[in-house]
Amino acid sequence: MMSKIYAGMFRKKNNDLRHMTFVKLDDVPDTFLETKIKDKSKDRTMPTGMELVWDLDKADFRVFNYTAQVGDIREIDMTDEEKDKLFANKSLTT
């Protein structure tokens, strides 16, 4: 099954442009998420147009703001093997 990496840009509240390369949480392995989510009891509902994602550049959770999106979002296919390698990388898990 194919997963996706996304690359997009949006304008931050301070008017700076923010480029982000990210994976949507549905495509992040559960075993990886379990190591990153500290308090699973909280419901973290995002406002309309915002999505919690895993930022590949920052190696952390970030919010992508679709309501302030600039240009198109690029989609990059990722095989399960590539995804496993990506999320097994030590720099992403520390």
C-alpha cells in the first residue's frame, strides 16, 4: 500500500511563509506514534482548515494551515518499505 509525503507552504500569523514537508498522521506507523504521544486521554480537535501532521524537517508534530496555503501541495508516493525506513531513522525517534 502506498503512503504519501506532502510538501506545501502556508503563511503564518506573523505573515512569514512556512514551507513544510510532512506526513499525515494516518500514514505514520502506529508504533511510532505510540512513542510520541504522551497523554492519549486528551481529545485534540483541530480548527477547520488546520491539520496535525508529522513534520519531517523538524522531526516533530506541527500544524499545517490549509486556510493560509500558498500554492499547491505536492504529493510524493512512499512505499511501505520506504515508510518503515523513514520512521525507523534514529533522528526521528529521539
